[in-house]
Amino acid sequence: MRIHNNSETLTVSVTVGGMKKVSFAEFGGPDVLELVDAEEPHAGPGLIRIAVRAAGVNPVDWRVREGQVLKAHPLELPSGVGLDAAGVVDEVGEGVEGIAVGDPVFGEGASTYAEFAVLSAWALMPEGLSFEEAAGYPSVVETALRVIGQTGVEPGQTLLVSGASGGVGSAVLQIARERGITVIGTAGAANLDYLRDLGALATTYGEGWVERVRRLGRPDAALDLAGSGVIPELVELTGDPGRVVSIADLGAPDHGVLFSGTAGSVPDALAEARDLIERGKLHIPVAKSYTLAEAAAAHIDSQAGHTRGRRVILV
């Protein structure tokens, strides 16, 4: 397209049906992420498309970028990034009922670090939640519900959570409290009051942490959310590798411990998340927000850990 401005002729590049999207063409560090022009995706049967307002940043995002989890998340390069998003429905695929163009939703899909994304699981956003907040819930709550179930911990028992202050930990602590499960959480010193505010017994990780946990109680089950090499100690504390689950240590099976990397029912998890949020039983704060152009910085921060709550990308 050419635009005439007095005596000058300006050439303007226009992409019809295009959008901005974060992509990577090779596996590697955060520097492989690029903000590119891409074709818009469209909602096929059973799917919806949203105009993305915010995308959640999850550890699985950088594990995918590094090529760590190809069995669970096969992909072809170049590939987009991101699973979680919140936004406004602008396309409804064939066979989809109960949702309409213009509805605000949160859910899971593919390549959500983008201006438009297709979702395969979604729910109407809870009342009173911003898009920025809502984008932080889908994978986090699904993971929390799944791993609590996989440990077999029951009301009246005690669950130890290693690395408890991040997004999944924040959800685990609140869901466990709602179910009558006592939680012992480990985190950095700066986050101990945060864990206590969520109802947990809290102590720091680092030298002597096993004895500090023992002073707080005897765990019936344990979760490794940080991947900091503590699987043997978690097995020792619970006395049973079958009661320990990790979402962060790919070497967990070497210790007889389940590595939980495959999602269960995301629609069910979203429905439960919506119910908990609206009843005031679940709140995960946004620790930091980024732009699409700052996706690499978001991954660097996510890999560094020590998050209190969630990181999100605003679109």
C-alpha cells in the first residue's frame, strides 16, 4: 500500500490478517525468543479464539523453549510460546455451545504470547477479576489440583510443599486449607509471612531445613515444586516415595517418585478455580507483568524462581 504525503511517497508495509506473536526457531536460552509478525490463528471445531489481553508465564514455557519436554509437548519449529491466557472471545468454532463472541474468558490453548490465540479449554472469567489476574490461574490451578490428588493426601493429614511461594504453591496452600489439609511450606525468608498468610506452617529451605520441617510436624505426603534437588529428603520425611510428587525435577523417577507433567481435565479445573475465586477461597497475586517484547526477561525471571505468586505478559 502506498500513502502519498505532499511531494513525498511513503511505502508502508501492511500485513492483512496478521498479528504480533512471540516465537522461537531453535531450542535454546531466552535469547532465541523473537517478537514476529505472524498469521492469525482461527478457531476450528470445538475451539474458540480470543483477543488476548494477558498470558500466563509458566515454567513449562521455558522448558518447552529449551526442548526439555518434547514427549509431553511435541512441536514443530518455528513455534509459538505459552499455554495460559485471558481475553475476549472473537471466534467460536463449530459445535461450541455456552460461549459467545464478546465473552471474557480464561483458559488454556497454544501460542498464547500473541495478540490472538486459540483456546482448547476455557471458562467465563470470575466476577471482579482483571484479565491480568485471570491469566495467572489456568495451568497453575490445574496443576495444583492434580498433584494434590496424586499424593493421596487426605483431610486431617499433613502435606509438605517444597518451593511453596510460587504460583502452583500459592494455589496448593489455599486448596489444601479449604480441604482441611495441614500444609508445611518451605520458601525463602522473605516469603515466610506470605506462606503463613495462606494458612501454612512455614520454614526456610537451605542447610538444616529437614530438621526444621520435623519440628513443625510429620508430613504424610510431599510436593516438589522447585526442582532444587530435595527429592531424597522428601522421601525420607514421608517414608514413602509413592507419597511424593514432583513437577520440577525430571530425575524424580530415579528415586521412585512420580514426575507429574501431563495435565488432567482442564475444563474441570477451570470450573473449580472459578468457584474457589468467586467464594473468596483462592487468590494468586501477580508478582510482575511484562510486555510481549519482554518475553525473554519474563523467562529469565521465571527460571530464577523465588516468585511470590504469578508472572504474566500483558498484550
